[in-house]
Amino acid sequence: MINIEHEKSINQLIKKKSLVQKYFLWLQPCEIWCLLRKKTQFNSTIYDCIQSGLENPDAICGLYAIDGDCYELFRCLFWPVIMDYHKIDIRNLIFKHDFGDYHDIQDLSSEINQQILSIRIRIDRSIQHYPMIPKLTVDQLLEIEERVRTTLEHLDEDLQGDYHSLKDLNEMDQIKLRERSILFQEPIDRYLESAGVYNHWPNGRGFSINKDENFIIWVNEEDHLSFIAQSNDSKMNETYERLIRAITQLHQAFEFQQHQRLGYLNFSPLNIGTALQVNVHIKLNHTEKLDELIEFSKKYDIHLENTNEKNIFNLSNIIRLGRTEFHIIRSMWNGIQQIIEQDINQNIN
């Protein structure tokens, strides 16, 4: 009887807790004791990983990898959290990386293209032999920044741009760049602050943007590197090609952290695997049945949400782990076509 009541109390707590607290509650005392005694090669502890979740119980996840070793050393906590969030069994998963052929991303009809306003694709990477941002010293932050700055000079000419260190930008310039989504946000996220992401800010942080303003690299924001390709039209294949080319060229100078099951490793376990984030802004003329449209989008693993502008919606990929980059991009592109076609057909009817 006591065990039943104890299980009920745990279930009640779980409903109110973040993912890390949910699965920490299920650990046996011997497992918790074992976790507390372990340290990674960078001296990261399980407390470092769960600190943000302890300070912010309203977090969705609350668990962060302070270095790449955490995913394996503390797997009895990380793996259940990952499987819960990504809705996939990783115990027998073999990660496959494949950018595919961007030529196979077909252009859509002119009628559909008219409703696609912008495309933004982002992939994050963590550099091998370094811990994640919270454990980096000032010297390491500056070292990564300088290495990236030097490597950027050897990119293809259309990808090259001026590099700007955050510490050299005045407040007004930063505001203008953020309004244009060129610069990452200011350090005000309490979850990331508790996790140590803003340590030594703004040292070692910066960005590069090419002349056409369709390719951006962020350095030491939340992860070591963030590659961003964007466009103000419907050219998904061209946007995707720029991203592939940039990552491939930088990969010649940097080895990225990777796990055979989890794929590419980053600071947040929510952003692993492909670590691919796609955002497409579209205009919809018929929003009377928005709830139905949101459910329809989920069939294609697409999250649909309102923006601050009337009839403008942001579509983003739900899946990052368990599929290749090319599979995610092509599936989402096909889904966007179906969503817009349904909107057009409502107009005809």
C-alpha cells in the first residue's frame, strides 16, 4: 500500500516537473550516488548539468551537457530525457548523416511560391576537444573565435564576409542587428544564464555575414558554431546549398563532436542529431480553421504557429533526431506545399 501511494505521489510530481526532474525522480538511490561521484575529463559533474533545471523548475528540459562526455557518462539521466523529448528509442539507433543532393529539392509552383515569404535554415555544431560554452575559459573562447575568424577567410567568395566581435559593437548597433535577425539575442534568458552560457560575456562572441546577407555564422552564442542560411524568397534548394557548402568547408578545419547514436552533440539535448532548425514564413489567406491546420501540419512533422503579423505563420521542423538532414528538409518542403495547397483550395471552394 505504501509503494502504491508513493508511486501516485511521484506521478503527481512528474506532471508538474521538467524532463530532468521527471527522470531524476525515477533514479534509484544507488544510481544517484553513482552519478554524483562521476566527473568528465573537463571536470563536469551531474550537478553542473542539472543546475539550470533546479533553479528553474518550470523549464521544459532543465538538462544541459556541459561537455560532450556528459551524454555517455551520465546516460542514465540524459538518455531517458532525450527519448522522451525526441519521441525515439535511441538504444538501437545508428545515426546517419546525409546532406543529400540539393538539386533534388524541387522548386514549387509560382502560385505556391507567392505565399512563401522567407526561409531560414540553421545548423549548430560543437568543436571537438573543447567543452561546451559554460566550461570554456576566456582564453578558450578567444581561441575559438580567432580560429573561426581565420578559417572564414578561406570560404568561397560568396560566403565570405566581415567578422564582428560582440565586444566591439556599441549598444545601438547591436539593437539594429538583432532587429534584422543578424545578431543573436542579448543575454537575458534565465535558463541559459543558470546553466552558465553567459559566462565571460561578451568575450569570444561574434558573427560574420556575407555581402548578400544570406549567410551568417554565429560564434560562441549557445554552441561553438551556428551556421545560418536565409533568403527572402522560396528558393529552398539554393538556401540549403549555401548551408551545405559552408559547413563542408569549415569541417575541413574543425572536427565536430559526434556520437554514433545521438549524432552531432551540442549543449542542449534538445538540439542534437542533425541539430537542424528550419523556419519558413508563409502567408495564409484562410485562417478560420486554424486548429485543423495545425493538426494537419503535424502529419508532416511541422510545427505551425502565429507570428506577430496578420496571416503570417512560421513553419518549423519538429524532428531533429532519427532522420538525415536531407530527409528532414525534403519532407518539410513537401509538407509546406500541401499546407499552402490546402489554403489555396479553400479559396477555390
